[in-house]
Amino acid sequence: MYVLLSMMLARVARAGRPALAPHLLRSLATTPSAPLPGTTSPAAEEIADLVKRSRAAQAQIAHYSQEQVDDLITAMVWSVCNESTAKHIAQHTVDETRLGNYDGKFLKIFRKTRAALQDIIDDKSVGVIEELPERNIVKIAKPVGVIGALSPSTNPEATPVIKSIAAVKGRNSIIVAPHPRAQKTNALIVDLMREAIVKMGAPADLVLGVENPSVVKVRDEEERKCMILGKRKSVRDLSERLLYLKN
């Protein structure tokens, strides 16, 4: 580390830009370093705990019926899309991210989440989902466990909801990692869905959010074999793709 630092400082000096040296030192001081051999970083420990909780919650709904998961995702959507709550979320999102406008945010949480629910509510995601008798093939949906999802700063109000209902529809659990600029909005929405899940008799940890998100934490999610979703998938497409995840 010290050899590398010396080389970098020497290169700055040779370039005739010594004024950059203090900025370089500050940058290095705030860059997360790799943990020592045999140790784990606080970020890794946090993600490990989230994954452990998420797996335990998912196991409790692994044998839910189609009706149970459909009732569950309906409750999750209605916990955030009722008019008064949607207004609060919309204003909170604009205040925190300084992106977009109130009317656009309100319509996303009030209308788009309900539209997403309607898109998937009639899809089969439990048991036999397709039969191809001419090929002697029967497709059976199977939950895969924990899903990691990214949520952008440009759409932090609807993305967590849409990805969460897609995951739970397949009897999976989900951990949502928001953009740092929208972490409070993500926490607000995740908490509302968790409350709705508990009221339906299911474990709250089916939906979890990453606090103080960072690239390091997202990378650790990937290393712990969480499938990372960058955008919403249809339930059928999601079910097929999730078969690649190794529990």
C-alpha cells in the first residue's frame, strides 16, 4: 500500500501538479480497504446478516399456495398506493432526491404500482405453470430463495414495490439496495410493505432494505449468491431465470 502510494505521489510530482497530492491523499483515506485475511468487513457482516434473515423468512412461505402469495402481494401494493400514502411518498421522494417532480412521483406510486400488480396477479407462479403434452414436458414453479434488487435514484418510489411483488409472487424473499441518494425513501417504502406483510401473517423479512448502501455492499450481495435484478421481469420470465441461482 505504501509503495503504491509513493509511486502515485511521485507521478503527480513529475506531472508538475503537486497541488493534486492533498486531494489524492483524501481520496485514498475515504476509499474502503479490503479486510485483512481471516477477517470480515462491517459491510460484509451486515449483508451476511440480511441474507440470513431473508433466507429464514423465505423458508416460511416456500409452500404458500397461489392464493396466499396473491393476497400477500396485493396487500404490499395497497400499503403504498392508497392516495394519502402515495402523496406522502411522492413529496418525500422529491425532497430527498431533488429529482423529478411531485406529480410524476405521485402517479408512479399511485398508479404504476397498481398497474404492475394487475399485470401479474393472474399469472401462475405456484405448482404447474405450463404443460407441453406434445413434448412430455411439465413446468413446475419453484422458489429459489433470496433475490437482491437494485433501486435507482430516478425511480425509487415504484421500483422497490414492483421488484418486491415480483419476487414474493414466486415465493422468494428480496433485499433492496437503493441508490444512496434515495435511501430514506427506500426505507420508508420497505417499512410500509413489511407492515402489510406482517398483517397478512407472513414474516416481515420477506422484504429487507440495505441501509447506508454502497458498491461494496452490493458486490457482497452478489458474492453471497443473491440474484441481482436490474429491472422488473415478468413473473414467468423471472421464474425461469431464477433457476440459475444456486442456494
